[in-house]
Amino acid sequence: MLEVAEVGNKVDKAAYKAAVPQMRLDLVNAQYDLRNADFSVVIWIAGDDHVAANDMVNRLNEWMDARFIDTRVFAELTDEEAARPQLWRLWRSLPPKGRMSIFAGGLMRAATMRANGDIDEADFSRWLRHIATMQDQLVSDGTVVLKFFLHTPEKKQRKKLKAAEKDPEQGWWIDQRDWAQLEKLGPTLPFAERILSETSAPGAPWTIVESTNARYRDLTVARTILAALTARLEQPANQGPALADSVFGDFDGQANVLSGVDLSKDLDKETYRRELAKYQAKLHRLAIEARDKGISTVLAFEGWDAAGKGGVIRRVTQALEAGDYRVVPVAAPTEEERKYHYLWRFWRDMPPGGRFVIFDRTWYGRVLVERIEGFAQPAEWQRAYDEINDFESSMVERGMYVAKFWLHISPEEQLARFQAREDTPYKQHKITDEDYRNREKWDDYVNAVDQMVLRTTTDSARWHVIPANSKYYARVATLKAITKGLERTLRRAQ
Amino acid sequence: MLEVAEVGNKVDKAAYKAAVPQMRLDLVNAQYDLRNADFSVVIWIAGDDHVAANDMVNRLNEWMDARFIDTRVFAELTDEEAARPQLWRLWRSLPPKGRMSIFAGGLMRAATMRANGDIDEADFSRWLRHIATMQDQLVSDGTVVLKFFLHTPEKKQRKKLKAAEKDPEQGWWIDQRDWAQLEKLGPTLPFAERILSETSAPGAPWTIVESTNARYRDLTVARTILAALTARLEQPANQGPALADSVFGDFDGQANVLSGVDLSKDLDKETYRRELAKYQAKLHRLAIEARDKGISTVLAFEGWDAAGKGGVIRRVTQALEAGDYRVVPVAAPTEEERKYHYLWRFWRDMPPGGRFVIFDRTWYGRVLVERIEGFAQPAEWQRAYDEINDFESSMVERGMYVAKFWLHISPEEQLARFQAREDTPYKQHKITDEDYRNREKWDDYVNAVDQMVLRTTTDSARWHVIPANSKYYARVATLKAITKGLERTLRRAQ
């Protein structure tokens, strides 16, 4: 497929010299406008000609104002990266709104690894799928994604290297690795072509750039960036149409996942103490085993206000060594966090190998409070179910244990707890008028929880709806579920 | 020395139950006030009783609002951490202003490693010195640093473990490792005591807490935190007195490091092209060797406006593979960055193993623009020289190559370049009125540069003052200095 780009495109020196100053000026101006825009720009530079890719990255940094470009070249995974889900480092490298990142190195690296057999077909396909999904997520979030594949026929590359080697002022950058890279090109290219075809999408197509002539290459890439950036600055992104209300409609009064929960479940104090000790002991042993095996755990806690999340989480962390877990309390996103895709901050908090991260409220806020309060547009929260499923599946693929809990109480129980909190001085700060206002939206939440549980329960990352009118019961039931799930994950890993 | 704390302190159950609710309320209120304060809080929990330390960390998270506490327990170094200077992960874990972090695990870990011989005396002393220096830096920056050493006599610890093991509801958290830890206590304690004495400082003393009785321990630590936090909230930090002007005075008209620079140095075009190719080729080879050996490089560029830093940096990066370097342009700190010690953002950007980071403007802004414009208080910039020397020495100790460049031009040359920039469309954005205003402060800068070079030139991280009226000369001279310095660092590492 790459041969189609071999048409002999060239720009002569005079034309190049004439075009560059205006191009630089336009690029820099577009960059300045970008700084106040509400989107970010990701530029992928890939190619079968790695010398050209290297030059291109340097050229873009030279032509634009390098202070507003983050360049990230992806090399071998570090051990911190290897312990996280596949695309963790990509998520960590995303630019915030108003900024631009250049990514290089990752795609051809994956193709080469696949050609060498360092990764198998299953891993490669999963990676391709996640790349495509991430790209969709970014594009629908308004990010401008520009992808360039720099193609130079192998013969021409050989010729270039040989000619350069003869010239002492030009040849110093050539070494054994450049030749070695060229040797491997044959077996690698088919995989590169698969990457191109499987990650090309309407909002983020690949631009294949003939790179035999460096001047043509530079100007073509620069022009494409300039045109895309200018167009996007002039026209705001389209959020995409929301689906019909009926798809996510209100099943008023009908049975739902919460209506079937038996809230009368309870434990007496003695049974509670015995069972709590039993499951904490079990979790303690499993956590040590998980750490030794490098198997990480992500626990996601959602539930009604005052459902007892804090108390449940504390019973979980009591069973863990202080160094083995982190509790991430999730509040409204900060100004910095709002400059990224809403999943960005959760990607950032993925646990290191063998550790626990416990989210006190989670990414599900997108389809709960953000949906109900209108903080997210319908098109945004509607696509979130799929985005979340992809996010969680990439954790599970890495061998992680992922479990999600909805702590369920009745409206009457909630009211009683609000009042009790107001009578306890050090708990008063937990209660605000907003908590009372939220009670009026109880039915909206029942509907949203129902759809959330149905749309994001997967074999590998399931929801546990925990009856929590009895705190004792809820704590033991949660610990029981965690020990069971973690044990299963550990056995499967053997 | 720890025996002095063995006095049999106890709090009985009733007194504890009576005290806790008010304590929790006061702590939570203090936390809320902290959120709007302009300082951060670092709480170190260390101790010879690691079970107690673990409980204490959990207790603090339980008593306070865990959403506003970041807990960081330091375990084995990851490979990303091992490639950076010793205290890198500590710097990365610091809380911003208005927040609180709990650190645990690091100190006893270091003592144990020293006792086991995993680190030698030289490394241990260096680590102690850096800890003490970092602490000084934080304290003088306004951070509240609270350090607790939880002490339980070994015999008492044994008794506690044995008693707990007999109780099925209590004993589940005990395992082989707890006993193993206790076995190693004897040889470890002397090193722990050294940490205590060498890192105790007026602004950040150690509080040794007898921990045989958990209730006494909990209340003592909580009370100490509450008192310190309350006092600090009521009374702003004292910046400390500035030194007499004469110490940093203006040596008006006297000879200085810049007055001796021969600005007439030049290269003709042909020599330039030959030499440039020669040193770029050399740098290219050395960089590959540095990557293979995991030796990182930090290049710091300072200089007059329009001195040609960008052009010099580009000639350096042309010699490097795109994945082996990152250029960090340093502008005024962002809102987020201002919430930390001024060195924090530079610690964040330390290169991964074997890579280059090139700073376009640097931490020396503290003693240049921030001094001259009054953005930093006299006490702040005056102590910065020592802070910077410690920062750079911790890089050099890790085997890194560190070099600093001041690109020097004459005021006449600067003016000519400003005017030329205004005539080049894509360079116009580089010139602002501020650039012209800065020219009026030329003599202040000459004085500040003089003191900077004299006070921060060390054997291992030296300043290169580069005559830069000729761009050709400056580029070649810089490349020459880098290749020479990097080569020396590589040979020394063999």
C-alpha cells in the first residue's frame, strides 16, 4: 500500500527557500492562537524511514516555537510503565488543552517487536484496538490528532545512507544501528501497514508522506499541520449528535438493579467481629501474595451519600500494609484536570505493580453526577460507557484485579444518617445543603445507576451492588467479595 | 538515646475515648484552614516499631479527612527512580501549598540497608546530608515539617506480637516478615539513631514517641500535629533575615567574570562548517555511548536575551536522536508550580537514564531575574546559591554530566539583534517591550551573573562563559565544551 506514495515528489531548493519563512510565520501564529483554544493537538510522526522521522521531529521544533511543544519519543518500557495498562504512558504524555505534543517512536517500535516475535498476535491486536479506541476518545473530546507516516523506498534509503557516509560533514550521524534498522524493514513493513489501516479513522486519518526528498517532506507535513490547525481554530468541534432519549430513557417505576436489592440484610455484632477478622486476615495474606506476584488491584467505590463508603474503605485498608495501597478521593476535577480528557486523571493514578489503588468515587461520575447535573453533554456521557469498558479492560488484560462497588441504602436510612452526622461535631463538615438537594434527584440516580451497572458489567470487571442499610453487613460483604475476586485473579495468574 | 523515651507513658481507655472526638474535630478544622494557607505540611512517620508506624499512618488517615492527605510509603526504588538523583522521588512526592503529605518507610529502610551493607558509608552520609539540606530548604520555604520516631523496646514488641498471635481476631496481620524485622532491629538501631541526630534541625526536630501503648502514641502524635499546625496557621512563617547588602553588593565598575571575556572571537564560515560537523559527530557518538551506559546529561543554558541560546541548543540537538533528549523551555512558573519550592519543577524534569535534558533558561532564574525584579525576597535568593549547589551535586553523585553555559554578548550586539528580529516576520514574536526595558538593567545583571558564576562553580558542575558576539564561534565553543565534559564523565565511569 505504501508504494502508492512513490511518485517522485520533490521541492527544489529555490521554491523551498521561498516558502519557508511564510510557513514558519503562519505556524508560529497558529501556535499562539492555540494557546487560548479549548483543544489540544497530538502529532504522530512515524515512518519506515527513521532518519527522516528523526529529522522531521527536529524540524518541527525548529520551525515552530519549541517552548509550546512537548516532544515524546517512545522507547523501551520502563518497569513502572510495564506494570501499568498498555497505553498508560501514552495517556501520561497527552498535552493539556492549548498545547501541542509530538509523539514518535511508538508505532514502528510496535511493528518491529511484532516482526521479531517479541509480542504475540493477541497482544498486538489488543494494542491496535486500544490505540484506535484512545484515538476515538481524543477526537470526540475535541483533540486534533494528526498522523504522518514518512515513507522512503528501502533502495532510496540505502542510497541516501551510502552517499552520506562518503561526506565527512554529513555522514557522522550514520552508525551501525541505521543499517541494522534497514535490514529489518522487510519483515516489519507488513505490520506497519496493518497499523496504518487499523488505526485510520474518519477524524484521524493517516497522511502518508513521500520522504525521499527532505524539502518536500518538510513542507508537506508542515502544510498539513498548518491547514488542520487553522481549520480547527476557525470552526469549533462538533460534539456529535446525542442518541435518542429512548435509548437512555427513564424506566420510571419499572424493576431495576437496585429495586431487587434486599436491604434488610444485617449481621449481629458478634458475627460481624468474627467475620470481619476472618476476611481481613484473608485479604492481608492475599495482598502479600499479590505484591509478590506483581498483580495490582483497582477497587472502585460508588454509592449514595452517607452509604458508608469511608467506613468500608477503612476496613479494607486496615488489612493492608500502609505501603501497599493508596486511597484516591475523587472530587470535582481541578482546573488542571479539566484541560484533559475526563479519564486522564484516573489513568494517572493507576497503581504500581502489586499495589492497591482504592477510588473513593470514580470515573463513573461521568454517567452519574455529570449526567444528572448536566456537567457532561448527552453525547459525552452516552459514549462514556464504552470508553470506561475499554479503560477497565486494559487493566484486566495487564492481569490486574478490578472490582466495582455500589453501596446501596434506602432514602429513609440516608436521612437518618444525615441527621446523625449533624449531631457528631467532627462529622458535621461532611454534610452540606447540597446533600439534601441531591435527595430530590433520587429517582434520576436510580435510573442512572441501573444503566451504569447494566452497561459496564463485564466478565472481568463486575459490579457488586452491596446492601448497606446495615454497616456491619456492608463491610463484611465487601471484604468477602474482594477476597473472593482477588483470590480468583491470583489463581488464574499461576 | 532512644531509651530516654522508655518511661511507661500510657493513656487509659476512658481518657482516650473522652479525648478522641474533640481531637478529630480540631484536626479536621485545622485541615480545612490549611487548604487556603500558603504553606504545605510534611509528616514523617518512622520508627523501630514498624507495626506501630503502619497503624499510625492508618490512624491519621482515619482521624483526619483522608481526601486532603497524600500518603506515600517509600519501598524499593523503581528503575526510573534509581536513574535519578537520590532524593528525586521525595521531591516528586512533596505536597503543594495548602496540602499535607504523610511520608513513611524511607528512613528505617535506609537504616536497614546500611546495616545490611546494601549501601556503603559514603552513600549513606551523602543521603543524610541531602535529607538535611532538603529539609532546610523546605523549612525556609515555609513548609511545616513534622517528624515522629515511634519507639517500642524490642522486648515489648516481642510480647505484643506473641500476644496478638494467640488471638484469632487480632493475630491475622502478623506474619513471618514482622518477626524477621524484629530480628534485624539490633544492628539497625545505631543507624536509625544516626539519622535522628543528623537530621534533627531547629525548624524540624524529631519527636520521639513511646509507642508501647497505642492510645498514648495516637494521641501524642495527633496533639503534636494539631499544635504545630494551629501555631503555624496563626503566625506566618518568618522568611529569616537577609544578609547584609555588602555580602552580595554591587561591585560597580570593578572587574568581573564577564568583563574579562574576549568578545572579538570569531570563526569564518568554512572553519565553522568543518568544526561544527566534527563536534556534532563526536557528540553523536558520545551520546550513544552515554545511553548505553545509562549516564544522563543535564545542560543548563543562560545568557542575555538574543544571545543565541536557541541556535546553540539546536546545533546540540541536531547531533542527538530525537528520543534521547528533551528541551525544557523555562518560563515564569505556572500557578501549579508556584505552589512548590522553586526547585520542584526542575527536579521533576530530571532525565531518565542515559538521556539528555537541556534547559533553555534554568533554576538560576532565582538569582538572576527573580533577584533583580524583586520576585524573590533577599533571604530567598541569597540562600539559593547553596540550594542550587546541593541540587547539582546530587546529580553529579548519580554519575550524571552537568554543564552550565552563559552566552555572553555586548549590549551593542544585543541591540543590533533586536532590530534584526523585528525585520524578520517569524521572529517578531520573540521581541517585546520588556526586552528593551531589560536592557536598562544591564549592570545589575552583570553583577548578578558575576556572583552566580563565582558562587556556583564547582569542580563537578562548572560554568562555561561563552563569547557569543559571533554565533559561529559560540556554537562551536559550546559543542566543544560539551563533548569534552561528557567524554571526561564517560571515561571516569569506566
